[in-house]
Amino acid sequence: LTIVSNELVADSAPAALQAVTRGLARDTVAKLDSAFFGARGDNTLQPLGLGDLKGVNNIAAGTSVKNLDVFLAAIAAAENVGATLNAFVAHPDDALALAQLKAATGSNLPLLGDDPTQPGKRLIAGVRVLVSPAVNKGTIWGIPGGGRATVIIRKDTELTADRSVYFTSDRTAVRSVM
């Protein structure tokens, strides 16, 4: 939910309203990521997230990742149950730590993303590395492809504007629901 002045709605360039809707879209994505990567605990109103799964294969990396062996172990563990990892998803701080790993001691060549034809693309043994602030620091999820991990959205995201709720202050409430 965000509140904008009616003056902004009526008088501004379309770019200002687009900035408001982009902000709502970012907030909605953050809530979706939080639900997907988190755990609902005792809150039955929240959907189950990855943190609620039982029987997840945990591979301990120790206090810090020094090479990619733990990721190779995760890929192999997935293959042992007939799955193929489609992506690793990490907190941005953990992704930075991975990006700072070097090919060898004394080298400046990064272990990830050393293909100049694909700048910024992070891969570990061919598996994409994605980031989300919703992932707990110190946890990196291996997400299988092939329909083993799905997000089901019952209906499209709804964007509603209502001027009546803030009638006394000449503002408009804009709400995004997913």
C-alpha cells in the first residue's frame, strides 16, 4: 500500500506515476520472495515457504565457502534423487563473497563469471546463481528445475486506487495485492 497526493496523480508527468507503480512492483516481489524463501512458522495465514520443507538435503559449507566443492556436492545430491538444479539463490552478501573467490591463490581471475561474452552472469558448474535479499544470510538454496519447484499464483496481481479512504487529506491510496 502506498499513498500519493491527488496533485501528483492529476498534474505530474507519467514518469512519476510509473515510479510509484515500479515501487509497488518491487514491494510485491519482495513479499513474494520472502514468502517463498522463508518459513511461516505458526502463522497459518502465510503460505508455506522453503523453510517449512521437511527432508531437505542440507550440505554444510562451514563458516565460509573457500571453493565450489559444496555446490558440486549439492548438484550431485540433487542428481541422486533424479533432480537437476536450475539455480542457486543466495543473499546478496553471500553472492558477493562467492563472486570474490579467485581461481587460484595470488590470482585476480574470479572463479565465477570469467566469460567476457556474458558479463555479470554468475554460474557454478553451469548452474545460475541468483540473488534475493529474502534469503537468510549463510543459506544458499539449490532450486531444481523440471517442475520440481513451482510457485502457484491463484490470480494475477491486482492494482487498485481509491481516493475515498483519504478523502479528508486529498490523497489517493494505491494497493497491490498478490
